[in-house]
Amino acid sequence: MKLNNMDHQKTLDRLLSGSLDAIGATDKETRYWENYRHIKKALEHLRKEGDWRLAELPAILERVKVVAIFLDDDQDENSVFESINSAGKPLSGPDLIKNFLFTFRHYDVSRSQEDDLVSLYTEKFESLFTKSPAGGVEAFFREYIAVKTGVKVNENPKIIYYSFKRHVGPIESHERCRQLILELVKWAVIYNTLATGNHPDFDPNDLGYLRASFFTYASLLMDIVDRLGKYEAGKIVIYDQAALRKTIACVVAYDASRFLAGAGQKAITRFVPTIPKILESIDPNFFHDYANALWTHVSSVQQGYRLPSVAKIREAVEANDIYFNSKQVVRFLILLDNVGRNEQIPFDAGLRRCQIEHIMPQTLGQGWTQINEKDHQRYLHKLGNLSITFDNAKLSNLSFSEKKKKLTELSRVRLNHMLLAYESFGPEQIRDRAGRLLDRFFEAYAVFSDGADYSEPEASATVNIFPQKWLDKVRGTYNPSELAGFPVAQYWSEICAHLNVPVGKNSAHRALENWLENYRPHWPSSW
């Protein structure tokens, strides 16, 4: 028997054959060696203690049975395996996908061909995630499926597996399997470069900003890189650096604008992966000016997804306390501070050490007697009163003149130099500073137009499939009994009612999609 997981196979061979003298430093970094030492230590402990369980161990091993199950040609071995394993430890999505890739059900492979495929998968693909902090292989497959289908599936391992299997279809040759693995390698390199790596063609400020919300935008960013570049010899080659940076800057502007306007990220988690498919349906060559196509789309989509107008942003910043989303405040202010700088505050180290400083302090001391309690409560947590520092313990409740001196002379945060424009600091100056910060953002990210407000767009502006079209597609592929006697559907709510799908506070379309992911993952998506 040969395990599909061939990573560190030589280490395993040495341990199974008892060749401990051949174990080297690399072998000792593997889980195989770690597990071997754990078991050996446990057995030695039992021996030293004279534990009766050690004597029972051979008898237990003799009761272990190996069962061979033979299937007919029309049976799916993965489904049978999942049923048998249902009472055991659930398999991860990547484990299920690996089983699917290496089943070799529809074609024969030689031993050398099998070795070639397994080696390619473990050494070229899986190895990319050995030390990856970006959610591992399972998180990658969610984003890969989102890039390919436009649908962000939930984190259930079986849904990830079935969605991948449905997208890929049957694998009917050695070459098809090989090309599929090579494609996974390409997308994994793109994914890891965006999530944790460096690339000379990417703006480190924009990419650093987006990494904190990476899984909201991962599939869109991956599509941008793929459309505007290529994977060659293990590296990403970008055709046009300016076009790439401009497009990613649009994503930054969209995210930051929604934050400033008080809109949540969770609302767009499933919207973002649909963007490339919708843009392609409008114009197959949209990526020739990806930035403009993206900006036009997010400026006109329906309520809840739309890019806020400049007026909406200014209004929200004036009205909302923004401090309570402190991590996002720090990210936004670092983003602004880095604009136009060669020596930037790095987001990884910067986010760990950077702190928010209330210029007008949270507790008013003797140097702030001119501020009344009403204004203090109203303006304390507004954008214009917030800055960033790497040493706010020494600032505390200092007067404005003392605080301004420290923030402008000793801090490496250039945004603090704005304070030099003010002799005192109160409501008027807080409003003025907020306006200056917004102006800096609008200028840096070309958010000039006042844009449309949040009115509802044309019908089906963000939906590329209608209820009846989806119904016909399901019937034509699966002819399910659940949809018998339901010939016509004008609205998604009618379909939900027929299938007893609870809608709750969601839209009917969103409720149906959630239901499909959990209960009918093999049916086509409704997006």
C-alpha cells in the first residue's frame, strides 16, 4: 500500500524500515519523526512502569483488520468512503479533494505516472502552504472556487469539496489531472503572493492595507493579477504595472470609502466574487481597462454594495464615532501616512505596535478647560480627533501645545504635521482636520466625483441569472422531485416558498444561495 500523501516519504520509509541511523536533520523536522518520538516515549514509559497495557498491545494489534471493499463501475468511491468514514474524524476539504484527484477512476495510470502526479501535487502545490499563515490549503480552495465560479462557498469541508468537484468535472486522463494540478500551483502562487508575499509590481502600501481584510477581496485580487499578468517559471509576471496598481487602488478606495461611510465588510463578502463574472458578461474585454470597469460597476450597483459618494462619506465622518473600529482606523491612517513616501510604515509591524491617539484626550485635564462636556462627548471619537503614534503612553492628557510638540517633532507619523496649522484644538479644528484627511484620501485615490447616492439601480444590475433561467438549468441537469409541479417562477421568493427555504432578514436570493450551499451543493449556483 502506498499513501497518497507522499510528502516526506523518505522519512517515513526510514522509520518503517528501522533505519534510524539514516535519520538526518531534515527528517527530524517532519511530523513523522515527531509522532515516532511521541509513540516511542509513551511505550518506554509503559515499560519502565511495568504497565500491564504494554503486554496487551500485541494482542490489540492482532485484532486490527484490513477490509477490502470492491465497487461497481457506476459507484463513486469517494462517496462510499465518506459514508464509511461518517462516524470517524471528518476529513478536511483539501483531503477530500486530494482523494478525488488521485482516485484515477476514469483512466489507467502507470506507477511512474502516479508518482509524477503525487510528487507534483505535494512538492509544487502543497509545499506552498507549509508555512503559510493565510488560512492554509482549505482557505485557498474557497478562494479558488470563488475565482472560478463567482460564488463564495461557506467553510463546510464537504461543500468546498463538492463545489470543487462540480467545477472541475470528471478527470478522464493523466494529462488532464496534471494540467489541473499545474493550474492549482499557478493560483496558489498568486494567492500566497497577495496574502503574504512581496512583488516589485505591487504597491506595498495598497496591498498591506488590504491584507487585514484579505478574505473579503482575495478572489477579486486574484482575478486582477491573473487578467493583468501571467504565471511563468514559478513567478508572476505583470504585463502593465501601472494598470495593476491602478486597479488594486480602486479596491482600496472602495474598501476605505465604505469604512468611512459606516458600511460593513460582511455585507459584501459574497458580492465581491461576483464582480469579475458580471464585468465579463458586460464586456469580455473589460480587463483592458480593469480599473475603469471596476470603478463604474461599484459606483452603480444596488444599495448595500455601492461605492459611497463623496457627500455620503463627508456626512458620515461628521456624524459617526469612528474610534470603535480601532483596527480599521489604524489601517486607514497608516495608508494615508504612507502615500507618496519612499520609507513607509510597514503594515505588519506597524499594526502590531501602532496605537490610536486622541488629540483632545479622553479625560480632560487642566490644559483643556476651554472644551465643554457636550463638545467633548460629541467630538472625542470622530476621525478629526484621532491620530496614530508608536508611544502614546507619554502623551496622555498633555495640553494641546505640549502634545503637538511631541507629535510633530518626535513622531515619525507625517500626518501629525497637520497639527502645526492649529494654535488650539477644539470642535472647529477637529472638523477641519477631518476634512483635510478626507481631501488627502480623495486626492490620493481619485475619488473626485460626488457619485450617485444609494438609490436602487436598474433591475438585476448585479444578478446575472434570472429565477426562471435558474429553474430551467436545475431541471435540465437534475430533474429534482422538489421542483415538480412548479413550472414558472418570476421571483426568487416564490422559489424559496416552494422549497420551504427560510428567508428571515436576508433577501430571498441570498437565502436561496445559502440553502443551496448547505443542502443542495451539487445543484448549480443561483448567481
